[in-house]
Amino acid sequence: MRSSACRVSGVFLWCMVLGAGAATGLTPTAQAQIRIEARGMGGGPGEAGMVSKRSVEKYADTLNLSKEQAETAATIHEGYAAAYGEVRKMRRAAMEEVRRASEDTGDHSVFMEKMPKIEREFQEKTGKLEKEFFNDLQSVLDSGQQDRWVRVERMRRREVGMRGGAISGEGVDLVEVVGNLKLEEPATSVIATPLEEYEAEVDRHLQSRDRLKDEAPAFEPGKGIDIEALQKAMAESREAGLKIKDVNERHARKIEGLLPEDKRGAFRDAVKRRSFPRVYKPSRASKDIEAALKMDDLDAGQRAALEGLRESYERDLAGANDAWAAAQEESEKTGSSGAIAGGSGGMMMLNMGEEPPALVEARKARRELDDKANERIKSVLTEAQKSRLPKGRGQDEDEGGMEGDFHTVDTIMIRGGG
């Protein structure tokens, strides 16, 4: 039996305990290699995320709240946020106690014993707070605003459900993407009906996926694994994700064609970044180049070298990123993967078997490109200048680290007995 405690986004996710002794659901000859990944969602495992102040402002816009109603909504949210913070503080204290007990005794099984209960209680308490918040918010609406309440419910399902996507493009909220374009009339009127049609269709698929998730066997530390049930749940998760991706792609094409010409490029780029967040987020090398160019003690030669590096790196980066994204998308078409519930509500991403060679190579090519750029940056700067570059977090930021992204926790081989 093997165990590993991991830390993602500064929070303990789970202590995974898996192996031949735990895999009681396997046939005598069954075996499978599974890569385990966990999604950090705002505050830890199982946390769908507190309703944010920004979300409340979006709800107010959607409902067309008056100034007085908006102020009341803000007051309701303040009370909710304070209560949520207390519950989160209690969970943090309980988790810290578990950590101390583990360190004091060297017995990591304490995570298995305590964490599920801590997470379950957190889910129950925060779920109750969220329900009360929305009930209180709905109570301030007039009859016309009540008719628009369904759009708030859909918005919240997208806020929560699209952070749990395992397929590229599954987590893209086109309503939010369009909102960030800051369109003006008449563009907003042109796009309004297509966006509502998108909202309704993607919401049906999100609810369908959520039902599958509720019915699927939870992946819990120390519990036996029924490999057939696990594979079935993963296949269903993948199929549901592909359907949501299809909805997003169809509606993105339609919406793009209705946008003003000068907004279409920004729309395409935003959809691409949200479809492949690990691929297209700003790289460490890009950040270092920009930081270096802002230094006021560069000489002319250094500045020219850095500007040349930026131009060549960004050109090569675009190709490397597109190749990585294409390999990722291709692997999803033929791969055996899916997102399932991890214990008390956290998201676990499981992959059966090894990663496709094309995906491994594409990611390696991107990493080597970054390494070369970083070496060139260092060769241009003095020691004093290098010391002023942004400090990393002690890990390869280009391999993950984005909130809501999946992080590899462990790779295990499950075998049956005999």
C-alpha cells in the first residue's frame, strides 16, 4: 500500500492511499495504470467556491436591480461572505490539526480518517449558506425580476460547473467572454438573443453532467476500487464534456460572426485561452522578458538583445503552444480519461494508461523553448539585474499552478490479486 500527501494551491487536497490491497474491485488478472490529477478550486478540495462580490454585481446587472436593491444585495452578500469566512476558518483549523497529528506521529493514515469528514462538513455548511444567500437575494425582487431569476441560476451553474471541466473547451463560458469585450449598442442587442440561446443549451448539458457526477462512484482514499465502475464513470464524464465542448464551439462560431469586426480577434483569442488555460497562459519566460525590459539600468546593447529575444521567442512560442493544444485535443478524442468526484466533492481527473507520445513531445518542446529563453535572458543581464527578476514559486509554473487547473498528484499501478 502506498500513500502520498500533496499540496495544491497551498491547500492539502487528499492523502491518497491506493495499491493492491485497496483495489478490492479488481479481477485477479486486471491491472491498470492511472494518473491522478486534482483540481484546486479557490480554497481546497470539494470547495465549489464562495459566491463572489463580482458575481453579485453581475447578478444585479442581469436582474436590472435598482440602486436600492443593489445596495441590499451587497449587504446580504457581506453577511454571507462573513459567515463563509468563519466556516472556512474552521475547516483550516481542522486541517491544520490533522497535519500536526500526521507530522507528530508519522502516520499519514490520519488524512484518510479525518479529511473526508472535514470536507463533508464544509460542503454541508457552505452549501446551506449559499442556499440561504440566494433565497435572501430572491426575496428583494419584484415580479418582473423574478422572471429573470432563471438566468441567475444558470449563471451560477456555469460559475461552478465550468471550473470542473476535464475536456479542452468544456470550461469556456461564452457569456463571460462576450461580457469582457465591453460591447456597445447596437452590438449588444444583436448578440443578446444568441447568447440567451447559448445559455439555455449549455445549461441543459451542465445539469446532465452534474447528474452523472452525482451518480458516479466517488473516488475516496483507502476505499476499494471497482475498475469497471470507474472506467464507466470516466467514459460518461468524457462524453458529457465533449457535448459541452461541442455546444461551445458551435455557438462560438455563430457569435463570432455577429460581433463587430474589431472585436472578433479578441473573442477568438479569449476562447482559445480559456479552452487551453495551461497552454496559453503567460509563460514565465514572457514575464521575465517584460520585467527585464522595464529595468532602467539596461544599456543599449542589452535592450536590443532583449527586444530581439522577445520577438523571436513570441514567434516560436505561438507555434509551440498551438502544437501543444492540438496534441492535447487529439489525445482527448482517443484517450481514456474523465473527471469524477473525489471523496467529499472535490474534482479528480483520472487518466487510464500512459500519455500519448505526441502530447508528451509537444509539452517537452514548449518546456525546452522556455528553458532556452530563460538562459538567454540570464546571459544578457548582470547578476544584480537577474536578482530583480520576478521570483518563482519553487515549481515549474508553465506546467500548472493556475486556479481551477488540474495538477498531477500521482501515478499508480492498480493490480488485482493472484
